[in-house]
Amino acid sequence: MATGLLTAALTALELVRTGDAPSAEARSGAGIHRVRTPAGELGYLKVTPATLGEKAVADAERELRFYRQVAPTVPVATPALLGSLSSREGIALLLSDAGTERPPSAWTGQDWSRLGRDLARIHATPVPTGAWARPDPLAAALRAPDLDQIRAFWTSTLPALESLLANWDEILARLGEQPEVFVHGDCHTGNVVHADRGPAFCDWQSAGLGRASADLAFLSVRATPGGVRIPPELVRHYLAHRAADHDPAALQMAILVEELAVYVFEWPPFAAYNDSAGAARVRRRARALADRLGGAGIGAGPG
């Protein structure tokens, strides 16, 4: 039970709950508890009980491996792993307080530039030893789309919908042309906190091998319902640090293709979690991307 794991972790790590609001990592689905260590340091206890299922535990194990194996050398800021507890009841991670969350509407140009720089640093990280293959939700959705749900949401908005659905394999092939890199895997502004030294990346449960475009596009996917457009500073500063590894035009095209594919093939089930204004913004953004990419999401198109 979650309560038993929480109690065991609090006891084993000698922590006191403060009762303050949870950190940004509460978005991951694990229970987040603000705590104070015996040394008086504030931190967060991230608790993943086994009752959440095998995938949740596997994700927590992946995150623990990240903090132990990769975080000490990855050239970006992350919470520090202050302690952990693993048992049959689940996994608990004690993480330092790395900064404060800021809504994307409040991000400055400098914030986006720093994020682009740091994503480039993550993607340049040498692949660590061990098993870092990770699920690819978009590839799975492309191969086995929920056509009824997709058509119900998109038919009235995307004239090129049937072409997109028919060309799923070409979309996947285009995205697969990118080199495989180490990715954060759940890159959105809710998983990036801010401190004086710059951004710190939280919630590494989906980290592993993947496409650079997946991290870069998902930022826009998550920001669009709230009416935020990702400024060009992000990709410009990303490319400034990855120029030797990417053709700029090819990467920017891949980001747009990835974003459109996520909207079409993955987003419809999440429409209900957004208000009507947010869903309308997603519809407009996807239509603009489809028009720009030549309708099928795989060509250069105008613009």
C-alpha cells in the first residue's frame, strides 16, 4: 500500500513531512511529499507504490538508475538524489529542492534560450551503460491508431486527415532518420524548474534513447492548449550547440512533423482534460502545421 511505503520511507530516511505544496514532479503520477531531512534540508519524497502496476515501478526504477548513473555527469542541473528505498512495496526517491515551477506564459526569452542550450547538452550525453531503450508512444500510436477517436476529433478540422492516416509509415520513417540520442522523454515546462543558476530538469522516469525532435516537439504540444507558442530562441540555441550533429533544416522539419503527428495520433484521448479554448488552440495549431507541411505532414510545403 502507498501508505505503508510512505511510512517506511519516512522512517528509514528519518524524514519529517512539512505539509507544503507538492513539487512539479507530482505530474509524473507518483505521490510527492515535501519533507525535511535530519540536516534541516528541504526536499521531496517521490513515492511509487507497487500497487500502481509493473510499468509504474519500472519507470521509478529507471528514474533511480538515472539519478545514480547519469545525473552525476550529465551537464545540466537536476535534483540531487539524497536517498532512496526499494522494497516489494515499491520505490521511494528522496530528491533535493532544485527550484520553483513557472507557468510557460511567464518564461522569458532567456529562459527558452537556456532550455534550448540544456536540451542540446542532454542530447549530447554519451549513452550510459545498461538498458536504456524506452517505449515510443508515438510510434505505437502510428502503428495502431485509434481511428474512431482520431476521426471523431479531427475530421472537421483537418482536410488532409485521411492522407495523414494513410501515410503513417512514411511519417515514422521520416522521424526515424534522426540519430538516436539520450532524451529526457517527458520534456515540458512542468518538468523544468527555475533557480538562480538556470533551469533544472525533473521527472526522469521516461529517460533513455530516442529522437531529439520528440523532446523539442513535446514542449509545444504541452504549451499550446494554454495559448503559449514556443519562441524561435529555443531551437536556435539548441542548434547553436548541436550544429555538428544536425542539419538545421532537417531537424526543424522533423520537429514540426513530430508535433503534428502527436496531435493527430496521440492527442484526441486527452482532449477531455482540456477546456474548449485549449482544444480549439490545438485544432488551429495542427491545421497550421498540416498546411505548412503540405497536408500529409511529410512534405516541405509552403512557408
